[in-house]
Amino acid sequence: EPEPNRIADVSQAVLYIFPADPAKATGQAVVICPGGGYVKLCIDYEGYDMAKWFAANGITAAVLKYRMPNGNREVPISDAEAAMRLVRANASSWHINRNDVGIMGSSAGGHLASVIATHSTGDAKPNFQILFYPVITMLNGYAHQHSHDNFLGKDATKKDEKEYSSDMQVTRVTPRAWIALSDDDKAVMPSNGVNYYLELYRHDVPASLHVYPSGGHGWGIRPNFKFHATMLQELKDWLLQK
């Protein structure tokens, strides 16, 4: 059974599967990484609730309860890569197209998703990425400092900061992306998602950027987000494109 809405003490990674509605199944699947500054997981409105929406629209969703890094970046990265491989390993029995498996993340979870999209290879590499108000850069002055410190450690080297600034790791084989954020986000600078989009565009990677006038940070799939219906329709339309 899904756990409480806020999880801080994650000692073991768990993947919760939400099968697609068989009547609407598209063959797509997505691994969802909730946010929480790499110190906790907001696993309801950025995880379970979103997964239910995907499943209802024919897309199998897998919510990842990943372990916190505490300065060891390999911990959440290895959990996310294992989740991607697990979904593909079960593609046949779960009626999934193994060549249409994406990754999604919100806030710090968006950073984790973008790291997998720009670094991972083989069965761990996603076919598409969906990022909600993502943390992208690890460079001082622009990074979400708590995410930076929890992911890389307070004494991170410039080399590591560059390596895990996803906008600096985009190549022509980075998977297509859908990015959503609010213009008035005071927690994670909108430039994170915008700069990532620009690098995707510069490398000829198909991408869709949606900047909503208001909403702040952390709205996820909450219905009280002013642009909730518009956002979901835009995401659904994008997912249908191949």
C-alpha cells in the first residue's frame, strides 16, 4: 500500500506500479520521481496522484520512492536507473512498448529525471522526459542550494557541479522533453527549466516549454493550480506525439 504523503526516512527504494487502463492503453510507460529537495519525497501530488492520471489515460506509471543521497549522488541515481531497467524488463507482461518508456520528475525529482536523461545509457536511458518546475543547474548562485547540498554535498567540486548541471550535459541524443514551470516560482529559479529548454533546442532535441503566469512552486497535479486543466491537456497532447 502507498505510504504517507511526505516521506523523509527512505531506507529502501520501492517502485509502485499503476497499470494503464486496458481500454486506453498506449503502450507507453513513465517512471515518476517526486520532489522534495533531496531530503524528503512529496509522494502524493507529485507521485501517486499523478500516476493515477497517467494510468487513466492509458499510460502505465511507476512511482519511485528513491533513497535520499545525503551527499552521495550515486544513491538516487542508481535507484532511478534500476527503476527504468525494471520497467523495461517487465515490458512484455505489463503490455508496455520497451522503446516508449519515459521518466518524469518534479523539482529535485526533476533534477534526478534530467540526470538520468542526460547521463544514463542502455535500458536505463529514457525515451522521453517530463519535468515539472525542475532543478537543473548545480552551479552556485543559480542552483537550488538545498538540492545542491543534499545531492552533491556542501563542499562539491566545480567539476561535479558542472557534471550534474543537466543543461550543460545535453547532446543530440538526449530524449525529447516536456517542461512546465511558473513565471513566479520563488523556490527554484525559472531559468533552470528555461535554460534546459534552450540547450535542448540548440542541440536539435524536440522539446516543449510551458511557462504559466502564476502558481509558484510545487503545484504538481493539485486541482487548485489555476492552470491545472490546461496543463494536463497540453501534457496529454504532447504524449500522443511520436
